[in-house]
Amino acid sequence: MVFPLLCCVFLIYLVSKASFLSTQLTTIIENNPIYVDQERNDYYKKDSFIFVQNTDSFVPLSKGDLKNIFFTVVNSGWNNFTFYCPSEYTSCLTDMKEFSQDQNMLTHINNFVHPYNSFSNIKTTLSESGEITIQVEYLYTDEQVAQIEQKMTEIIMQEIDTTDSLYDQIKTMHDYLINTTKYDVTRNENGDSTYLSYLAYGPLFEGFATCNGYTDAMAIFLARLQLPNYKIATTPEDLQEQNEGHVWNAVYLDKEWLHLDLTWDDPVSKDGKDYLQHKYFLVNNEELEEADDGTVEVLEHRFKKNVYLEFKEQKKDID
């Protein structure tokens, strides 16, 4: 009696398993998948921007939908995510392939997420069945995040008067980072350095930073203040290959989007002295252009108005 019972149980298991597999295959073939909710991490930005928006719909019908899905995956801190092209979106795979190979576009999208959710590498796998899988390698390790968060808390407790205006708190952090950091000339010239100057770790622990390190450190602080913010990047394409590119902060303060460039406020001097400036501190486009005026043409701030659209009504941008 036991053996037939076991067989019966096993058959029921096989039937249920076959039914499950059949459902999954049908789901894939019909491109109408059942998505499993994934938990977003602590550094997910709830803010949507003009260029990219968070989405809860993972059935793309346009290039814009693909861009928003991509942004949401990275912004949520997900390491792997799979979605499917619907049959009515006939150019979905072609568009996704083109999108995933556009390094400048990926750079711009990466700038809208919290630094801890920015990626160092991203891989997109496409299947003829319409399945698309995004695999993300994040720039910061869990250990680095924990160390930076502790350090940021210490700096805020020791340096920041939380009763000050937001403007003054940002200024205090701006000045602190510049006074305790030097620009990593070695990395800029040779592409390598002993310092993690391209991360917030560099200015916070080692006293050296490139524009990426300055910008990430400030972005992490701005997130602590719960201010909408992102990073603006110019790429070699924007600068007609005359420069490797540049990155700085954008922050929404007092109902206005403003630029904040610590790198250019901490200039590398010929006399070896340390200088602290405020030429690029919380300025609009017009003020940014005035700060760039001089005997040498400055190209680094020529950002794309069709990407960083919060600044579209202001001057100093490019198509």
C-alpha cells in the first residue's frame, strides 16, 4: 500500500512540475511574463527626472521604455533582471542592442542614480525569444559603502551645523572636501594611481580625488540632505575629442537647479599652494558660463541639453 501511495505522490509531483514548466514556457513564448518583485535597496532614488523615470512596467513598447527599465534596474540596486519584448514591439531587440552599445548614453544614465548604485560594468544578454537579461556590477563594494557611510556621519557630526540653512551646510561640506583633498594629477595624466581617487573613498580617506571622487562625495552628502541631485557629465564626444570629459554635481535647491563643481573650485596651482574658490559653487548656467570666461576657452562644462533637461531653460548647453 505504501509503494502505490508513493507512486501517486510522485505522479502528482510530476504533473504539477510539468504544469509549472508548461506555464513558464507559455509565458516566455507569449512574451507575457510574470515578474517577481525585487526589493529596492536603501539607495534607490524615488525622484524621477525628465530624461529618465522610474517605472513599474517592464513590458517595453518604445526606446523610452527601454531606457526607463534600464534606469530602474540600476537605480534599484538589482544585480540581475530579466524582462521580455512584446510581439507588437518588433524592433525591441534591435533597439536594445543599439542602446546597450551606446557607452555615452550608459554614462549619462549612470549619473542619475545614487553613487552607491552606479555601475562599473553592465552586461545585456539578448535572446531571439525576446528575453533580455541585464547583469550589473556595481562600482562600490559593500565594505566601501559601510566605511564611507560611517565617515560621512562623523564629518557631519564634527563639521556641519544642522541648524544652518541648506545653502550653508552645502558650503561647509564643499569647503571641507576641498581643504582636505588634492587633485590626483597622477591618475589624470597616467590613467592609474595608488589612490581610489575616482571614488568618494579617495577624498574622504586618502585626501586625493579626481572629478569623479569629488562629485561622488558631494552627491552622497546631498543625498543625506534629501535634496534631489544628480551628476552631470561631458564626454569626449561632447567635447569633440579635445578632452577626456568631466563630471560635476547638479542639485535642486530653493526651487532651482544649480551647478556645483568642486574640482574647478580646487584648482591645481603651479606654485604648489592650496586654493579654495567658490566660482563654481551653486551657480546657474549663466553664472557657470561667466566663471568659464577667460583667456583660455573652457569646454568641460558644455553639457547636453537633451540629457540634463532640468537646465534646458538656461544658457550654456549643447544639443
